[in-house]
Amino acid sequence: MFLLKDIHYKDILHIPYLEIKSGEITCLFGESGSGKSTLLRMLNNMITPDKGEIRYQNQSISEYIPMELRQEVVMLGQEPIVFDGTVRDNLLKGLEFSGKPEVDDSSLLALMNELKLHKKLDEDASKLSGGEKQRVAFGRVLLMGAKVYLLDEPTSALDEETENSIMDFVTTEIKKKKKTAIMVTHSKYVAKEYSDTIIYMNEIATTPNNKVGTGHE
Amino acid sequence: MNEMLDITLIQLISAYLFIVILLIIVRLRKIPREKEIVISTFRMTIQLVLVGYVLTYIFENEQWYYSVIILIIMETFAIYNIFKRSKHPLNRELKKIIAVSMVAGTLFAFLYFDFVVVQFSPWYDPRYFIPIAGMLIGNSMTGITLGVSSLMEGFSSRKKEVEAALMLGATPNKASQKLVNHAFDSAILPTINNMVGMGIVFLPGMMTGVILSGASPLSAIKYQIAIMLGITGSVALSVILFLYFGYKTFFNKSAQLNI
């Protein structure tokens, strides 16, 4: 699905070669400062590498219209952002930005239930706690029906129990709908438990022409 | 002009008593502002005296190019002042946009005012041309200054929000819509408030001038209404132009944030 060749980005990242497979959940694992988020942001053209090429579905990322690519390869940022308005407004924001039709309240409530978010749709989103905001932001991204989900520490603000139940739900959904997910995490448990492939950030930078994450042996 | 009392030099000097009182208060309260007060009083005096002589000369030698030169000087000064008053560093492109929006916005409003609303005769009559151009340019200058600071402020304080919107596939236009609208609002608000208080809270300078020169208050308010509308138009137009082109400088061609 993604193919990265000879990527350089400032002093942060150097990737000689990397493939990320379609239909899988791939985890980017590594310590902070290892370039996980940077790599993720490159995949939906939020930043452009100084050198090298990233291909998505056999076409260079720079050839896509950035907005269209980002609606197909949607990203959940590390910091949960809520926009002005209610929980409903926030959940629907992604659909609004991408010009897709809204979904009805019952679907929103069902999704919130899965995300263990027991709030009213009319509640002011700015009043939510950090963990609740993170789940609203997560829900917003899931609603977009994208092909690829880029998730940057999607459960960092959650307790372990909620984290597990949400990851169970999300990974099942992604598998069921044959989507692809690439997830940044610093939790070894999350990486091992929920991913098909783990990319160790310290390995891709130092081993030339490796094929970590491809699944080929 | 014939009905207006002339102030003698002695009388004028007596008005400086207000500054003396201010200086005494400031000194007694130990507020370290004496230097600024003296300098600004001095500058105000010198600048106005010079302007008085320049205007006298121009009024006596009506030439279209004198009026146009004054207009260019005012525009240049206003643009320079916007750059200087910005608390955030401005890049080249943004400066260019400020200059173009300022000139285009004020000039359009002013030409409309000159040729359609008041119909100066001749079109460059300095008695009308210079003060009215000054008012439009001055107010647009304040408007754009507020717009610039609100826009820069918005992009730095709401950067994460704009970025989150981009990640969801929003266009730069949609991602920054909220802060652009906010910038427009804060730029235009003083002008709107000005209209509300007009005539009740204060008699504006222009109207005071027209009344002092012996015209009837009714013809003074006609000018004042026209100029208020002109100012509103000029401010709105230059601010819209600035914001329309200005927000785009915060994004590159890959729709990524530049900052």
C-alpha cells in the first residue's frame, strides 16, 4: 500500500526502504524522538520529505491532490483536538470537511457507546476531559470511512481497561471492513496485541534495504 | 471660512497649559512618561505646523499632481506604519499583500467617493481630496493593523486546530475559516462601533471642522454620513482583500502549514 524509498527528513528520519502492506494493522514502535509521528505525517502529506519518494497505491504521494489523499488516508493526531461546538458537531466535522453526507444521531450514539463515551450529543465538547476528547477525535476519524487510518497514539489519554476495549472494537472494525491502519504507539503491549506487523523505528534507520513490515521472510 | 475665529499665537500657547498640568501630575505620581509626553507634544506641533504650510501652498497652487503626490505619501506612510506596528514579524509575501490590499481597497473607495458620491470639482480639489483620502487611508490602516495581528495571533494559537482540520482532509480555506472570520470581525468592529456612537457620544473631527468653518450643521452631517459610509467601505474592502490573500501565505502548495 505504501512504499518508501530513500527518505530523508531533516536529522529526524532516514528510511532507505520500507513497505507497508494493505489490509493490515501496522504498528510503528520506538522511543520518543525516533520519528514515528514524522513518518506518519508523511504518509498523508502533512509534511514532505526533503529527499526520497513515497508511493501510495503505486502512485507518488506528490501526485495526489493533498485534500483527496487525506480524506482517503485520514489521520488522528497525537493531541486530541476538539473544535468549537457540541459533541455532535465534533463527530461530524470530518464528514463536513470532506463534503460527505452526515450520519444520523442513532449511528453516532452507537459509535459513542462502542467508544465507551457516555455523553450527550448536545454537550459542549470543550467541557470534556482529555480522555473523552481523545475518544471524540477517534470517533470523528472512524466515521470518515477512509481506506487507511493513521493513528498517532490513539489511546494515550485512556486508562488500560478503556484502552483495551476500544482497541478491540477498532481493530475488529478495521479487519471487518478490510481497511488498513498504521498506528504509532510506545506501548509494547498494544503493539504486540493488536498489530499484524511491527516496525521498529531503530531498525529501519540503520539497516539498509531491509524489508521490515513487509511480512516476507 | 470667513466666520471662523482665528486663534492668536498667545491664545494657542495658552492651550499648552493642559500639557503642563499633565506633566505635573505625572511627576507627582512618579509615572515615568514625561519624556514621551514632551516628545509627542513637540512632534504633534511640528508636524501640524509643517502640514499647515504644505497645505496652504497646495491650496493656493491647485495642481492635480500635488494632490496625487500627497495621496501617495499618505499611502506609503500608512503601509509603513502597519509594518512597524505589527508585533509579529511579517514575511515579504505578507508585506506585499498588505501593501496591495491597502492601496486597492482605499483607492477604490476613494475614487467612488470622489467621482460618484461627492463629485469633487475639479476631481483633485485639495480641500476635499486630501482630508477625505486621509480619513479613508487612516481608518483602513487601523483596520488592516488589527486584521494582521488577529490573523497572526490566530495562526499561532490555533495552529493545532488548523492542522487537525487539514489531517481530516479540509481545504486550507475551510481549515482556517474560523480564524479568518475572527480576524475580519476584530478588524471591522471599531468602525462599526464608531457608527453607533456617532453624533451622541462625540462629534467627529470632520463634522467639527465643517461646523467651525461656518457651514450649517445639516450640511455638516451630510458630509459626516457620507464619510462614515466611505470609511466603512474602505476598511471592509481593504481588510477583506488582505485576509483573502493573506491566509494563503500560511499554507504551501501541498496544503501544509507553513509555520
